[in-house]
Amino acid sequence: MARKDRDRFLRRQALQPDYQGFRGNTAVPRRTPSPETETVVCSVCQRRRNVASDSIPTDRSSYVCLSCQGDAVSD
Ligand SMILES: [Zn+2]
């Protein structure tokens, strides 16, 4: 790296602490909050299903999984 370029780089880095050259944009930390799920037994097929906590009915024994709900509709 030419000295002039290096000086320019350092000066730029001083102005923008986040500046890391061309690699700066590739490593963006990403937080994907995983939704909370719980295991509920479907009252129709008796299979265990991982269900998002906020879609579990208050009465867990009445839970019907999505595929069973689909069957009910087509029946
Ligand atoms: Zn089911």
C-alpha cells in the first residue's frame, strides 16, 4: 500500500470508527430472535407439535394442530 493511501485510510478511519475498508459491510451481526415454542400434544392426532407460545390455547388439551385443522376444513 502506498504511503499516501495509507495516510488517507488512517485519516478516514479516525473520522469514521466503523470504516474498515471494503470488508466493513460483509460482517453485519444479525440478531434473529427465535420465537418461543412449546411442545403441545394435538387433541386429534395425538402428535407432539412445536407451537409458538402465543398460539397455544389456554386449554392445552383442546389444541388442534394445523394439519388436523386443515382436515377439518376439507371434511
Ligand atoms: Zn393433529
